[in-house]
Amino acid sequence: MSLFYKVEEKPPILTALILAAQHLLAALGAIIAVPLVVGGVLELSTQDKVVLVNAAMLISGVVTFIQCKGVGSLGIRLPSVMGTSFTFVGVSIAIGLEHGVEGILGSALVSSLVMIIGSFYMASIRKLFPPIVTGTVVTLIGLSLIPVAVDWFAGGQVGEPGYATLDNLTIGFLVLVVVMALSQWGRGIISASAALLGMIIGFIACIFMGLVDFNPVKEAVWVALPSPFHFGMSFPVSGIIGMSIAYLVTTIESTGDFLALSDVTNTKLTGKKLSRGILCEGLGSALASTCSTTPLSSFSQNVGIVSMTGVASRHVVALTGGMLVLAGLFPVLAALVVIIPLPVLGGAGLVIFAMIVSGGVKILAKTEQSKRNSAIVAMGICAGMAVTVRPELLAHLPEVMQVVLASGITTGSLVALTMNLVLPGKP
């Protein structure tokens, strides 16, 4: 694809800040959601939840900056946003109910060795991802995210009051149309910042419709300093085993994200570069544990923004990392993003996630059209979407298998990888 800004290009500072804000808006809600969910289930005090959230934003920003800019042998040096991962939510809650937050953080710290050690073998793992597998994985990333965007579009979760009301659907559709129109017919910075402009217009419309609650901004503290080892640490064996499995799952998912990112940025992803990215993620998760928050992973939604806007500059996303650090130090800034109504995010999210699907289809279109390849794509996507739309399928499996297969991306990736290795006719 034609890029507006290539990976190594640096836009003017004002332009770069506007473009970086798009990535911030797409990621911040999810970064905040993970510690809030974990803290809510464990019934932590408001002060303790604030510690989790602030650390999540701060460490996500630091690791994003390193991932984009690179420090020695760390960092993939592509426009990758890092943030707290939903993959760890289930296992964190299970550990926390039995061993408390200190058990979560201690288990996560020890288990990060799985990703850190595994990063040195990514050159071999990269060989397992030929275009037929890569295309399947990238397509699955987009497809698995679309249900999330649909719920945002409708204003929440199925069954909640206000789900799919006319007001929510109107706002979501308005943002979707604006983003699509600006992306297709806009020029220069207008096209490149289509998602941001669409969300701004949607947010203003929500204010006039009385759909914005400004109380979180009024209640937010102005300054919050990091609190390393705030909860202490313990190291339960069962927790370490559970977290280790979650890190394996995250490694597979992040590999898929990095492959998708290399495709939309027109860069070659070597095994060495992939190793630097996974190592940065593993060390970043270890840092997150010591600073009192849950582990990190790459964010798929930002791959869609790069694909939609053509802005592949890693320096832009490094600025996003700086914004996340500021949000962690000054929570009132993060509160301004948190109050954005879900339909605003949903309208932009549908376009962004659909662009990831389009990127996967483009990769698959370049592969040989054969019965073998068709079977790999069909079964990989089928398996991934099956557990995405019907997670109840896993209810009676052993707990370890439930953790591994809960992510449709991981399930589909494993099926595609296995079929590519065992089916006859491999080139």
C-alpha cells in the first residue's frame, strides 16, 4: 500500500501530535479497562485501583516508546502501541481471589521469563509463519475485534440498559461515515487524521445530546506518582503456571500483530527484529509487575489505524507513548479520554478493525490458490471465530486448555500452523 509517512519519516511536530492522539484514543480505554476489571472483581479500594490504573498508563507509555524508538537490542522499531493485555484478565482474577494482588504481580514477574527466554528463539518461530499462515492470522485479528467494535457502536454489552438505542446507533453511524469520508476523500493531514476528526465530531454531537458525563474529570486527581511494590509480591506455584501459559498465548498473538504491522508498513520482519519486539514486551511486562500493574502486549487496533491512514512513522507512535506517560502522571488527562461515549469509539473502531481484515485478505490474495491453502485458511478462520463468538465451546475442557484456547487469534493460529506443517504439498 502507499504510505503517507513511512516508518523512518518524521512528520512536523504539530502534525505528529495530532496523528499520535489517534493512537492514544484507540488504546487508552482498553489500557484502563484491564486494571479496572481486575480491581473491581477483587473488590480493591478506590486508592488501590488508582494505583493499578496509573501504573498501567505509565508503563504502557514507557514500553511503547522503547518498542518504537529502540534501545540497543530492545524494541521492534515499528509503530507498535503496547498496553495492558486482556489475555491476563482471567488468570489474574483466579490468582487474585486466592493469593491477592501480590500473588498476581509475583506470578507475572517470574512468568515473564517465558517470554524473555522465548524471544531468543523467534527466528525459528518466524519460519513457521509463511504468507498463508500470516494472512490467516491477520484476518483473524481483525475479525475477532469486530464484535468488540459492534458492542461499542451499540453502547455497551448485550442486555445492558441503553444497548442499541437510537441515540447510540446514530452517533456510531455518524462517526463511521465521517471517518470513511475523510479517509477516502480527504487530502494530506485530513485523511491521515480521519479517525481523530471523526471521534471529535462524534464527541461534540454527544455533548449536545447530553450523552457525556463529565464527573470522572471533576473527580480525577491531578498528579499521581508511581508506586513500585505497592502491593508487595508472593510467588504461588499455581499462579506461576497459569501466568506462564498466558505469556505463551500472548507471544503467539503479538507475533501475529507484528506480522500484520510489517505488512501494512511495507517493512520486512526478520527473525532478529521479531526477537527484539518480543524481548521488549517480556521485559516491559516484568517492569509492569514491579510497578504494580498487570502484564502488557501489543495492541491490534493500532495496526488498523496505520492501515487506514497510511501513517507508518514509528516516531508518531513513540509520541503516543509519551502521551501515555503523561496520562499516567496526570490522571485528569486520562479522564478526558475515558468519558468519550462508547458509540464514538465504535464508529471509528468498525472502520479500523475492518482495515485489519482487509490487510489479511491482501496477504492471502498473494498466495498460491490451491486446495491445500484453501483448507488452511478455512479451518484456521473457522476455529478462531468459533471460540470468539461461542466461548462456551470450551466450558468443559481442562482449565489449561481453556486458558490457551480462549483467544480466537491463538486458536486459529495454532490450527493454521499445524495444518501448514502436516498437510502434504508444502512447497
